[in-house]
Amino acid sequence: MARDNISQVTEFILLGLSDTRELQLLFFTLFFLAYAMVLLGNLLIIVTVRTDPKLSSPMYFFLCNLSFIDICYTSVTTPRVLAALLSGRKAIAFEGCMAQLFFLHFVGSSEMFLLTVMAFDRYTAICRPLHYTAIMARGACWALVTACWAGGFIHSIVQTLLTLQLPFCGPNTIHSYFCDVPPVIRLACTDTALTEGLMASNSGLISLGCFLVLVASYALILAKVRARLSQGRWKALSTCASHVMVVTLFFVPCIFTYLRPPGTLPADKYVCVIYTVLSPVMNPLIYTLRSNEVKESLWRLCKRCRAF
């Protein structure tokens, strides 16, 4: 069925973070700096991992993929936010809103799955070191990354189709700075209780399920190394601590957003900033500052660049 037959809404109005021009310029500056850090930091990680043979382990293979996902994830929302903050234009076409919703969940859920895979990689390296090379062979790593993207695509298709089948005839004001499932379906001209339940069981339970798997994997790692805290074990714990910080920044706000009763809270749009902007900014900082191997590789890359 064509969308025109089920909807009179041709565009949505994104209220953004503030109506005050001074605050809009402040948010523009902060978002621009954050986006620049995401692009530069993650591109630097990708180039470093791809050009340094010493960073050929599965952990850095997954880190490289995480950096690529972070660039894609932030690019779904931030350029549109920057344009709106600078121009003051808050309208977004219906098709553009649905596209943003699709790619947000596609890339976001792929990142959730990838973070879970990275936790499994750390568990295997620490708890089953003798079998690590066989389990995390290059082919297996590629298969896991492909499964992450496939899982994200399937999840996003379900979310988008559930949203598209709803009739939208007004109002069209979204209390956020980007299109996401919860605020969009609240504008539907029908009872959305069943749809909201399906959305929560999809997005919310995926977030919670991945988070619980992550917590369980790190609990097993801690139980494994607590009695043998040699220097190498401390290094393993330091790596896991970095991963836990990333996971907390990303998963906790997502669980709050997607796995709670329907309703708009004033703090919702600010909570979204944590997992759409802050988490991608922190990823390259956490992984580079807490990894001696990456810092040494970055230094070698800088020296090679200066040589040219």
C-alpha cells in the first residue's frame, strides 16, 4: 500500500535540544567538535590497525570494525543536527525520517552485536588461551562481523516495517533532535500499544540481552583471573575495563530508552546524546589511551608520515 493512502503527514518537525538561539549555537559548536573527534579519532584507528602488522590480532580486527561502525552511527544523526542548529530549519521529510530511523537501528544494533562479539573474544583469549588461535581464526572473525551486520539489518527492517504500517495524520512534532522509533510511533493516529510492545521486545530485549551476556562474560573473566593477578593478568583486566566503559556508555542509555513504559520525559533527548554522540567520541579515546600497542603504533605511523 502506498504511504499516501495511509498517511497525511509529509514531514515531521524535530524540536531539537533548545529553542534559544544562543544555546543552539553552543550545541552546534559542541556537536561539531564531537563529530570531528569521532571522524578523526576513528579514521586514525582504522589507518593504524590496517597499516601495522603488529596489530593483526582478532581484538584489533574487531576494534577496526567498531571504529567504522562508530563513524557510520554518528553520521546518521549528527550532520542533520548540525544543519538544523545552524539554519534553524527543524522540518524533515517523512521519507528522510524513515531512512534515518532505519539506518540508526541498522548501525546501532550492529554495534551492540559487535560489542558482544568483542566480549566473547576477550573471554576466549583469557579463559581459553590454548584454543584461542583456533577459535578466533581469521575466517571465524569475518563470519562474526558479517553476522553482526546481518543481525542489525534484520532488526532494523522489522523496526522500520512496524513503523511504516502505522497511519500518521498529525500531529507531526517529535520531541527529539532525530527520528527514532519511540517518539515517532507516539504520533500515529491509532492505538499503538501492540506496536510499542513489539518494539520494546525487539529493541529493548536486544539491548538488555546483549548487556547481560556482556556482564556474564566479564564476570567469568574476573572469576578466572582473580586468583592469578600477575602483570599479564592486570593487562587483560585493563583491556576489559576499557570495554566495560564503552559498554556502559552505550547500553545503559539504550536500555533506558527502549525498555521502559511508553511516554515522553524531558530528559529523553539528552539521554540520547550519550549513546549517539558521547559513546562514539569516547571509543577511540578509551581504546588508544589504554592500549600501549595502539599508542606505539600511532607513534610509528606519525614518524612514517614525517619521513614523507
